[in-house]
Amino acid sequence: MKKEPQTVDVKGTQLKCPVCTCNKFWTRKAQLNTSTASFFGFDWANRSATCFVCSECTHIYWFLG
């Protein structure tokens, strides 16, 4: 079963898409690969970001931490 897009709060403010003004987002994790780590086969050691993808126009917000 597929989850429904959700509203997202960032530091007490509801996230809204700057492109289409939608306020519903899919949540994803993304690996932030670096060329050095990839060269040595240590991609697993790179940091991750949380991505919020607009459910209407698919604009992506990226957040570290």
C-alpha cells in the first residue's frame, strides 16, 4: 500500500512549494555521494539528506541533518 503525501513543518513553519504552492509532500532519503568516497568504494560513509517532493509538481526540497 502506498503512503499518502503529508504536510511538513520545518522549524514551526508549514512547508509550501515555491513553484505551485501545494503543501503536500512525499518524503525520501538521498545519499550525498562525493567523488573521493566513490573512488575508494566508501559511498556508504557519505551523509544523507531528507528530501520532500511536492506531490503536485515534483519540486524537491533538500535538508541536511
